[in-house]
Amino acid sequence: MRHAPIDSGLFIAHRQRLAALLPPQSVAIVHAADVLPTTGDGTMRLHPASDLFWLSGIEQEESVLVLAPQAIDPALREILFVRQPNEHLATWEGDKLTKEKATRISGVERVRWLSDLPAVLHTLLCQSERVFVNSNEHERAAIEVEPRDLRLARELMARYPLHRFERLAPLLRRLRAVKDEAEIDLIRQAIDITDAGLRRLASALKPGVTEYELEAELASEFTRRRARMAYEPIIGSGKNACVLHYLDNMAECRAGELVLVDVGASYANYCADLTRTYPVGGRFTPRQRAVYDAVLRVFKSSVARATVGTMLRDWKRAAQVEMAEELVRLGLITADDAAKDTPEEPACRKYFMHGLGHSLGLGVHDIAPFDGPLEPGWVITVEPGIYIPDEGLAVRLENDILITPSGPVDLCSQVPIDPDEIEHLMASRA
């Protein structure tokens, strides 16, 4: 755990919110993520399972949380299972959670060793009717390797075929979309770290520097502040910025180009997601400034429209219509093109072809109801862009927005975004 400790009250409250949604005589089971292989006997660093972390704060492999709010024995209503520490694990992998430390982190009073899990599950299932098992139901997920949650689900379905098995993911999708104050504070910390990284990157940006050298500036600042990359950063100069998921970060930044930086820090597993576009030489050309201003206007309008009750498809559609008008002013499409605009074939698609934003939290593309409506406590990104490959020019701007009853709150308002602010930031590099 690289981050500062989190008050276990956050996780206790999350478990209470889930327990309130479970029907009578139910058991819910949530697993840690697998440790993924690389090559040979190598493995990747564990990425904590977001659902388990949201419910318990636990970041250790092979951990399992079992909730049975109406179990006959009160001692079985909330149990956390963890690997039992031993000398071998301590030598090769370091210290593992003791029962006392697991309780301190999670607020779960009853912690047992993982070896007890089969017997406890049998006891609980014998007195339960429904079993809620978890799975990754993110709409963009490409699941080719069966995760631990589904492996256990398959085993339980074979062993207890007369039980009613149900999906836990829809419940967690609703719950995790609405962030409480402690979660918002952690997202703010991730944003502050990202801001520091972007300022450091801007101070290093000059003609001749490479995209990977700029990435190194970000990585250094994030690591120094106890964070990591929330996702692989996009640092695209010139025409590379027109590739939406450009990840090579290999080219040299040249005078007269723009460099698009899409990056976010992850602090305590909560993510930031920002995009800025900087002039490599320190000042925007008139054409670059015109495109930048157009994107900024759509950005500001889209933030203003992110209000309680808004459906996501309507929110995106309003930005598409506005963007088409901007593209006409820029000479990229004609008024006739704009007049043919429809939801199925938006006139802006050639130059603005992606979504307007997404939920943010323990995932960069966090889980939330597919079309909203937006609720107080949601945190979403707003990220319009214009991409002109023929001109080797792209601008995208992105901030993280908190939805409140009194209107949207820009959590990234301290990060320079106005073009004059950007030029001032670049001028102060020395």
C-alpha cells in the first residue's frame, strides 16, 4: 500500500449500502483480482480488484469478501478471507496481512484464513436461497481469461445446482457511480498530482524533446507523490495527436507543432483523467488558436450542461450539434454538411469521432448506469476534441467534473486550460 491509510469507515459504509440492496437469505461473494503472467515465470504487479477495494480497502491477492447480512450466526454475516502469512511468503513476497491489520484496513471484524473459505461457504449456502456472484460487466471489457470470481461461480453452480445464482455487478454499478466525500477527496488528490506532473512536463517541453522524455517527467513526478499512472499516457505531437489511443510516445516534438497529453495519476486506486494540448514552441499559431478556442467553447458548454437528471446520450448529442457549428466556422465542413446532421450520422464525426465523457473513480472508465441520468455524486470527464490529420493538428481538452444539486463543479479548475494561461505557463519555463 503506497498511499496514506484510508479511514475504514468509508468501506464500512459501502458494505452497508450493498447489504441494504441484497434480498433476504442472500450471500454475496467478491474476489481479489488474479496476478497476471508476463513471460516465463514473470508476473505483473497486482492491480487491486476495484469492487473488492470499494467494499473493503483490501489490495492483497487471493482475498475474498463474503457478505450474508441475514445469516443465522452473526459471526458469518461479514467475513474477510486472506492468505495466512508464513515464513516462505515473507521471504519471497514480503509481509502479508495479519488478521488484525486486515480488520484495521477494512473495518471487517471477522477475518479468517483463506483455507476456511470452502467450509464457511458450505454452511452459508445451506441456509441461503440466493448467491450473488460477481463479474466484469463493463461495456468495453474484452474478457478472454476467466477471472477468479467466475471460476468460483462455475464451481458453486456445479456443486449447488438448485440455488438461485444472481449477478452482483448491476448492484455495484449503481452504487459505485455515486461517490461520497471521502472518494471525491481521493480523486482530488489524484488530480492535484496530475496537475503537478503536467506543470513539470510543460517546463520540459521545447523543440527537440521527445515524447518519451515528457513521459519520464510525468512518471517521476507521480512516483515522487506516491501515485502511479492510471493508464498508459498518450503524448502525441503533430500528426500523432490525431491517433486517439496513440501509445508509442517515441517521436521528437518539433517547433510549430502541438503536443496532446492525455494522462492521469492514480492515488489510492482513485483515478484522474486530464487532457491538455500545448504548443511546442510556446505560442499557438493563429490556426492552432482558432481550433483550440473552438474546442474550449464546446468544452465549457458541455460542462455547463452536465446537470442532475441529464441523460448521457442527450448530453453527447448537444455537444455534437455545437461542434458541427464550430467546424463550419473553421472551414472544415460546409453549412450544407451541418444541415444534414442527424443523431445516426453526426456532421462532426469526421473531426470529432469519439464520446464526450465517461464516469471516473476506481477505474478510468468507471462503472455507472449506461445512459444515466446524471446524479449528485457522479464524477465524469468532459473531453471534446478536433482532429485534422491533413494538417497534422489535433486539440483535445479534458477535465473531471463533479455532479451536484447546485450544478457541475470542475475538479480540475486549478489546471491551466485557457490558451492565454497555457502560453503564460510555457513562457515561465525558464
